[in-house]
Amino acid sequence: MPATKPRVLVTSRLPSVAIEPLRHATDLDYRNEAGPIPRDQLLERVREVDGLVAQLTDKVDAELLAAAPKLRVVSDVAVGYNNVDVAAAKQRGIMITHTPDVLTDATADLTLGLILGITRRLVEGDRLIRRGGWKGGFGLDFMLGTDLRAKRLGIIGMGRIGQVSRSARPRSGWKLPTPSARDRAARPRRSARNSTASRQRR
């Protein structure tokens, strides 16, 4: 007789790359909608689940845990877990996981994109062309941007995102800040699991 698959509730829409493995491995209750799940609906749908994939907008508190007697694990799709009553979960023996490094590379990429967009006037140029602002011809000063070479990159806060932004510079020639000993000591380390997930995403 085949083993019964664990029942899992996913409270809000996630990328298909995250959902497809759950479809095969679990008895999936997937709310394929953006935005927070209504509280009354959440309390009703957790009653028979073994696992809950929650988001930061979902309050996983003692009331919810009491409504889910079979619950064994909560996977919080968030960098933090302020929405989870960890003490109440620990008392029930429920495992809590989260995604502490999920946005580090993405935020660093966006930082570099904004720097290039401003210095090379990419968005400004795109808008100008779309509204018919370019009438043809050529001028050396037309949409002239700023060269990043020899510019100094200032990073306020050398945490995970600051470190990745520093190492992911688009070219040589930038003057980069040197992390202090305190910054290096305080830098959060990626777990092997998160590093593996990061490599798979790329």
C-alpha cells in the first residue's frame, strides 16, 4: 500500500519552480492567489495539514497552531520570521524554517542596476526615445552619461547585501570600500543549504 503523502498548505502564489516539487511530493492545498490569505480561511484550511508554507503577512501564532493539530513544520517564505510565534511552535514541537538569504543576490543586482541606470541615463534615454524625443542625428553630448571608472562606491552597512554588492561590481576601476574588522566579524555567513539553493537559482 503506497505511503500517504503529507498534506501541505501554501497560503499564497509562489513561483512555479517552488510549487512543482510540492505537487509531486505532497497532497497540496495551493492557494494560487496573490496577497494575504484571509484569516478565517487560513484557520479553516490548516486543520488537516502536516506542513504550512506561509508568507510574512500570515500570522502564525498560538491560535493558528491550536487550529492545526497535525502540523509538524512551518516554512516561512521570508528573510525574517517576525510573523511566527517561535516559542509556541517550539512548545508544540513544530519545526520553523525561513529563507534568510533569498533576496541577497537579487537586492545586490538591483543596486547595481540602479547605479548603472542613473550614471548611464538608461531609463531617461528609454523614455526619451519612446516619446519621440530623438529626432535623428548625432551629438557627442547627447544623453551623455557618467563613467564609473575611478569612481568610489560607498556602501552603508556591510551585511550580506553590502558584501555581495561590493563583490559583484560590473567592471574594474571602481574604488571600493575596505570592510573594517568589525564588519568582517559581524558579516552573517550563508549556510551550505542556502548557498546550494543560490547556485541552483543561477
